[in-house]
Amino acid sequence: MDSNQIDQVVERVLQQLRGGGASAVNSGASSASQTTPPPSASTTEQSGLFATVDEAVAASRKAFSEFSTIPLHDRSRIIEEVRRAMYPHCRRLAELAVSDTGLGRIEDKVKKNQLALDKSLGVEDVQTECDTGSRGLTMEQLVPFGVIGSITPTTNPTSTILNHLLIMPAAGNTVVFNFHPNAAVCCAETVRLMNEAFVAAGAPPNIGTASVKPTIRSAIEVMEHPDIDLLVVTGGSAVVERAMKSGKRVLAAGPGNPPVVVDETADLGLAGREIVTGASLDNNVLCICEKELFVVESVADRLVANLQKSGAYLASKIETEALEKLLITPDHHVQKDFIGKDATVILSKIGVQAPSSIQLILCEVDFEHPFVQHEMLMPVLPVVRVRDFDEAVDFAVKAEHGFHHTATIFSRDVNRITKYARAMNVSLFAANANCGATLGYLAEGCTALTIAGPTGEGVTRPRTFVKKRRVVIKDALSLL
């Protein structure tokens, strides 16, 4: 969204306010590809979209006061009805996200949206825990924080909101979002649709709210607002550091640079398929995606051949040098114009016309290469040959830069898997599977679009967003 489009959205909000209408409004941009249909008169009051942060927070606070009175079994039913209601919108929201941000692939964003709906836990995750004995009963009840402020990213915009508006209300909270400005259209439409679903299921309006003009200033307003009880930040280091200064409790997801190690015992066919799947997922914009590959020299050629069979393009030395000039700026930063772009688009910029089946670019480089050291967020995977497993582990630890985010390994040696996991000390770890398995994709376990590594919560879920209250009844209610 450019400044003119944002101004048009805000003007529509203000026109409705001046006309005595609802405080919310269509979040669409002026271009046909980005415009979302205007909400009907029956839905504008429950869309959650407001002209200012103050209005969004006030509406969220009112919604929380009403939502907190709903019995737990009704809350559970509401969450499940919202989940079902959002399935038909997964593709359209994916299309909006690609149109809005210019990042990633529609089909992969559909999968992420569906994953958020399928594997975000509900009310079952916040059940009361009890201890009983001859001296009575002690209960640990998990109660909501209240109004949560959520700062969302441009890389996973719609799926993050789908996830947050399931797991946070499942714990009894309401949510005020500050979208990334480059994802304002798709995020606003996701919030609007989810609010429609909440109201249809019997919840109060505005379970999720946001200002339609997200900026750095509005993000700070959310962080500092006295009626925000908890902050959840999904983004880069700068926004995480700023949130930490708010004086509130913060759950923060920071950057990652996940390494993948392949040793000489690995199933190389499996490794080739899984690594291409993971490293190319949504053009590598997810923070969990494999970002650099360390392979034992004795099996490197065979692994590269299997990667190529699975849809990877092996760049020549000259092509790798051209890619470095294209993708790394003179001051040694990642060229943002190519973040989240298709592998074929990137290759075309250096004169290589690759078939549409190519999903990932392989570049054989040394450990110090910027493709290894930077979180590239694009389908370019640096391949580093190592002498042995121990050198692979040493390089992987250094390349991950102490983010303690995500790591994967392909090995049949359980002792090596264990050694690597301990050395990496990450929030998410996968063995013999691509990175998507760490979020429950084609694997066991729940999903999360916020991985709170810097603050230690890891995979976020409903019980992440609660306060514990202990109730003790001494020498009573025991039948022992």
C-alpha cells in the first residue's frame, strides 16, 4: 500500500464516522488486484477496522469484557465454528497476500492458511489443573491476560492472523493488531472475515481489531497503550527490541538463519526431496526455512544430484558470482527487491531461463560467503562441503548466529542427531524431515506462526496467553 492508497482507506473510514455509520470500513487499496469488496451494512460494525489505535483498543477492551463472560463450552464451540467458517477463504486470502506484499507463492500461502486453521489449538489447551489429597484441593486455573497487542509480519500475514485469532481468543483474550504496512490490505480483510465469523458464532463484535493505517508510529502506540495487557511481536530484531522497552510483558519472535546438516549415513533421496520442499516453501520467506546446507564431502555429489531431481537448479561458479552481485548490496546487505521472489525470476535476472519446475537455486560456496551468513529469505540455498560431521556441526552453530531458532538434520545415526540437537539448542528441531514438520505440517503436533525464541516460549499456543491463578480449599472436598 502506498501513501495514496492508505489515505483513501482512512478517508473512507472518516466519511463513515462523520456520517454516523460504523467505525470500520473496507480495507482495500485502489488497484483492482488489491481492492477488497466493501463490507455490507450488516457487517461493518463488526469488522474490527478503525481509524485510530485508540478506537481499536477501546473496541477490543469492550469485546473482552463481553467475551470473558461466555462459558468455556460456548467459547470452545465459537472457536471451532470460526475455524470452519474460514476454510473457504484460504485461497482468496493467499491471493491477496501475494498481491499485497509481492512475496511468496499463492499455493504455499494457501497451505499455510490451511495449516493455521487445521493445527492451531483451541480451548482444550487451557484446561484447569488440579491436585487433590487428604488435605483438600488445589486448582491452577488458566485465565486470559485481556487485550493482547499483536505486531504481525509481511512474510506470513494472513496465516499469522488466522493463527492468532484462534489461539488467543481460545484462551479468552481479544487482540489488537498492528499489521506490517506492506501487508495492510490482506491483513485487514482477514480480520474483517474472522470478525464476521465470530459474530455469526455468537461472540461479541471486534474480537480482533486494528487501525487501517498501520505505521511504525501506530506500532509504538500499540506497544505503549495503557489498555494493552500483553505484547506479541512477530518480526525483525528492531521491532522486538522496541517492544522490550514498553514495560509490558512481551512474547517475541525474532529472526533465524536455520542450518541443515546432511551426513554420510543419511538417506540422500529423502534428504533431497525434503530439503527442496522446505527451503523453497513460500520462496523461503518463513523464518523456519532451511537457509544454508552443510553436507559431508563424501556424499555431497550424490546429495546435490538428488536435490536437482527434486526441483533445484545448480548454479555454476560464474552464475553464483552473478547471483551474489544481484542479491547482495555493495554495503553487504540482502537486496530486498528479491526477497520472496520465485527462483525462476531470480535466475532470469542473470540471464538464465529456467523451467517453471525449478523451485530452488543451489550455490556451492564456502562458509564465509554472504549467502551463508545472511538470512536471505529467498529460494537460494548455499551448499557448503565439510570434512566430516563434527565440522558440519561447528559451521552450523556459527551460521545460526545464536538465534536459537530452527535447525534440521538428515542422518541415520541417533547419537549424531542428539549431539547436533544439543549443540544447536534451538526452539524448533527436525530430524529427517523438512522444516515444515516443526510446525506440524505433515507431522504430529500443533502449529504456530509466532515462534517465541528470544523470550523462551517457543511454539505459541492458547496456554501461552494466560495467567495462572491458584485456588486452594484446605481440608475439604477430598473423598480420599
